[in-house]
Amino acid sequence: MSTAADHPDYSPPVADWRRVRRGAVVAAVVGLLGCALGGWLDADQLFRSYLVAFLFCLGLALGSLALVMLQHLTGGAWGLVLRRLLEAAARTLPLLALLFVPLALGLPNVYAWARPGWADEYREAHGYAGFDKADYLSPDFFRLRALVYFAAWIAFAFVLTRMSRRQDRAADEGLPRRFRQVSGAGLVVYGATITFASVDWVMSLEPEWSSTIFGVLVGMGQVLGALAFAVAALVLLSGSAPLREAILPAHLRDLGNLLLAFVMLWAYMAFSQFLLIWSGNLTEEIPWYLRRGQGGWQYVALALALFQFALPFLLLLSLDVKRNRRPLAVVAVVALAMRFVDLTWMVSPSFHEGSMHVHWLDLATLLLIGGLWLAWFLWQLGQAPLLPVGDPFLGDVREGAHYE
């Protein structure tokens, strides 16, 4: 396997990263202590906060995997400068599969349908005709589906990153074609699995509610969050070799344009879902938005509209913002932070109807899962050169050229 040590000109600043990794581990330990105390005081709240933090970090990994596959299919200099960041994030999926285990064991603390008697009450209220929602939302079937999702995601992440490392070792004219084949199939699988996973893990928090666009909205949010994280990390790393010489204003402009595109796509999906449900005004659909439009949650929704769409949209229209590292990084960090706010807005009102509820365990679980995820991400990032040294188009990237 090719490592960063095999290509010293492309190696990361290991000493600096070790300090960041130690800080991430310390944050995780603090989060673990907080979660232990919170679990003793309020186990239900611990699992609910844990779900939001888990979904946030999972979105970074899955969105990165989707972006890697998109870049292999479309090409572009933007993908080459981001590829190792995205691959490292995608390779955190085994860790996230392990971190899913507490949720799989604590389903009754989070999901009403996992509690004894819910299935019988549902069938009594709605009748029973063959395989129904109560059968689909059974704990064992839920865990089996989660196993399938993680197996598929990890398999594609492993295959693509292994092929990328192989490309570092030796030129292979057939690899670009295989990259496209695997990525094409992977995007189809990602679209299907994230749709079902979003139904299982988020939509089923309120079993009576449904939205046909919800899976697309969640997937788009994951890609937006992953791109924002990768852009912020790239700007942070671009101050030192080897990225200092490789990152040009033209690359930043492309990344800014791509970030703008995903901000607009997320906003389009979110508004489309709202418009369809609000105009339909159906009793089984409209309560989802009513819970998130009162008791303080309406201000969170306004903040999402302003800081996850309006502000990034307006700033990213400026060429100066897109071509300069610091302003672009600020926009990316704001978009990334709002991804966590968005997930909180989706999940928390399902448990606290009538008023906004923010708990200190929201921070503790984020420190735990986020600290572990960041430490694992940095370790993966140090296992390979920061640029794909075997890619035939890398020379064009360093010269600022673009390709089809």
C-alpha cells in the first residue's frame, strides 16, 4: 500500500496533525464522561442527542463518498484537490458502523414503534392487511436493514480508496474506466440506501408522517455538509506544503461554485417538501411542520433559511469570496455548522412537542462522536499522499488547467 512516507513531497504535516488528533481524543473523553453522567440522569435524552450527533458525522462520511463517486464520473480539478480529504472521510464508515451499535441496542429510548405494544395498537387503529408498517418497523428488521446499508457503504468506500492507492503505486490505464463503473453503480446504491436509511432513522421518529422527497433532502444535506467540511479543511491545509503550491484561485473558484450549487439544491428540496405538504394540508402530514413552526422552533427554521441558504447564496455569488481562501472557508464553516442545526430541527421536535428543547447532552454527544470521528479521519488522512500522485491529470491541476 502506498503511504504518505512514500511521497515526501506530498506528505501531511504529521506533527501538527498529532496535536489536533490528541485534542480530538481529549474532546471525545470529555464527551464520554458527560454521556455517562447523562445516561445515569436521563437515558432517553442521551439516546436522542446521540442520534443527532451520529447523523451529523455519518452525513460527513456518506456525503464524502458520494462526492468521490461524482468526481470519478465527471472529472474536474476540484475533485483532485479534494479527493484525499473525501476518501479519508469515507473510510471512517467502519467507525460509524461501530458507533451505531448503541442506537441499535437502545431503540425503545428513541423510537415509539420499538416499544412493547406499539405494533398491536397500530394494527388495531389502522387494520391489518398482510405486510404493513408495523412489520416494517420491527426492531429486528430495522437492525438487519442497517447492517445492509453499512455493508454497502463500507464496500464501495473500501473498493474506491483501494483503487486510488493502487493508482499511486503504478500507472494503470484501465483504472479510470473502472473508477467510473464502480462510481456509477455506487451512486445508484447510495441513492437507494440513503432513502431507506432516512426513513428508518429520521422519518420513523413520527411513524404517521411521510414525505416522498425526504430521502433526497437528507442526501443533499449530507453532500452539502461533506463539501463544506472538505472545503474548510482544504483551506486550512493549503497554507503548508504540498497543497500550498497546488491550490490556485481557479480551484477555489470551482469549489465555491460547487458549494453554491449544493446550497441551492438543498434549498430547492427543502422548500419543495414544505410547499407540497403545506399546500396539501393533510392531517397525517402537516403536524410535522406545525411542531417545527412554534414554541421557538420557528426561529431555528428562520436561521436555517438565512444561514444555510440566503447568506451563503449571496456571498458565493461574489467572485472575490470564491477566489480567496479565508472568506470561502468562513462560508463553508457556517454551512457546516448549520447542518448540525438542521438535523437538530428535524429530530428534536419529535420528542419535545410544543416548545424548543436544547439539552447539554446535545453538546456531550457531539464531543464524543465528533471527537472520535475527527481523530479517525486525521489518522486515515495521514495514510496516503495529500494529492493523488498517480492520477494522470494531476500535472494539469498543478498548472491550473481544467479537463473534461
